[in-house]
Amino acid sequence: MICDYRYGLKEAIADAVCRSPRIVLLDNQKVKLTEEMGPESTVRMFPSIAKLLGESPVTYEELLRHDDVINQLLDLGCNKLNELRQIKPNAAGLVVATDIEHAQQIAQALESRGGVCCIVTNKIPDAQQVINAFRQSASPWIVAVGMISEGTDIPRLQVCCYLSRIRTELHYRQVLGRVLRRTGESDDQAWLFMLAEPTLQCLAERIADDLPEDLAVLNEVQMPASASGSTPSSAEATDIINNLDNSIGCGKEQAIEAGTTSIISLEGFSVEPSYQVSFSQHYRQQLLACF
């Protein structure tokens, strides 16, 4: 079937139906892996998380479960959400976790920052009631496991930290869609923070390839003016959010942000040998600023 006209995300942003997404990939310029076997140890250095994952026994899921990675991504998310809540007090953030234990670990990290959060999973019988209560509240954070593809519609969500082990394009786009629904004039940006894992980076760049004519190096993102004419219905906006294919163009910029040096022990995931990962203080962010 050939369509005469397609109403996509670019048009929805221009019509103030959807927010303009910013996708931030967190990387590290100097990662040290220490392997200990008995009295001996070896040290290897990696220039990026992608190199660490591709050339060592360390897995993506292992990184997601350790405090330094969680803290760095939550710091980015919390800082951005606090900034947005200065403008829109009920703006909220979503953290997509890997499993229930992981969600509880993330919730503790959020609460240690003074943030109030709730956990919703596909294993609790009253999950929809929790979502409905959060939708109507002004609580800042919700941590979700396995609820993204089941119609989690909370328009006040503007920030998402992606800490799920799932790296399929469908799931990735569904997660992005959770933070795109606009509710007013003051919420024109959506932010997605995630680790610079190769598959996720490819998915982000594939989104960028959808509209190559829109690629640009951006120092500051300029929102397009709203188009004249009638605004699509809520149902049409939902269709746009849930069908992001061939809809987004992105620009890129690089920024360096200092963090604290810390040690991550991975020995709980392997019997012999044991591993430790140390991140340098220089964290790198790649921003895919769409439209």
C-alpha cells in the first residue's frame, strides 16, 4: 500500500503534539580492568565501554548492575529532571530496569538522593493501579520492569534512564515513546540517558539515518515553529509515538564531564578468575539532539 501522506514525528513536533527527543550516551575514556587469579593479577586499559565489552569477559548486564554505572546515569537523569521541574513541577522520570532485584537497587539509589520513587513490574497484581496513581501524582520517579510494551501512558514523563538489558529496536523505540507525549507549552523536550553500549548506539544512529537531510552538528537545539492548522487527536498522537520508524533525524555533539573514580567488583558474576573495573574521572557524553 502506498500512502498519499504520512504524519510522522517530525510533523508532530512541529505541531506541538510530541516533544523533541535528546538521546544521551554515557561513555568513559579510560576504563581499567583488573583480572585476579590467585596471587597474580593483570591489568588492561580500554578507551571506551564498547572496547571493554567487546574485548573482555565483562558483559553489558554486569555493568548495568553495578553502582558506578547506576549512579552516573541517575545523576544525569536527576539533574535534568530537577531542571525541568523548575519549569514544570509535575515533570517525572522513568527508569527502565532489568528485573525486580535490579529495580530495588535503583530505587535505593534514587532514594539516597532524596527522591521519591515507586516500582512497578509485570509481577505485581496491582501494577495498573500503581501506574494510575503515579500518573495523577507529582512524584518524580517511577522504576519499571517489563511494563513498557503494555501501554504505560504517563504524559508527564520527560526523562528516562535506560538500564534494561533488552537491546531490540522495538523495545528501544517503545521506551523512547514513553517520554514523547506533550502536555503543554513548557514541556517541549524529552531526554533519554543510556550507556554507550554498541547495539544501543547503533539503534540511536539508525534513528538518525531515518532523515539524513536533518543531520547537523548542533551546539544548541532550535525547536521548529509550530505548524498552523488543527492539532491531531490524542489517538493520533499515540499512533505517532508508538510508530517511530522512519521518523527521527538527529545531530551530534560531544561533551566531557568529570565524575568520581570508583571500583566496580564483578566477582559475583564469575567464579574464576575475578574481575574489577575502574572508571576514570572523565566521563564522555554523546548527545543525539533530534530536530
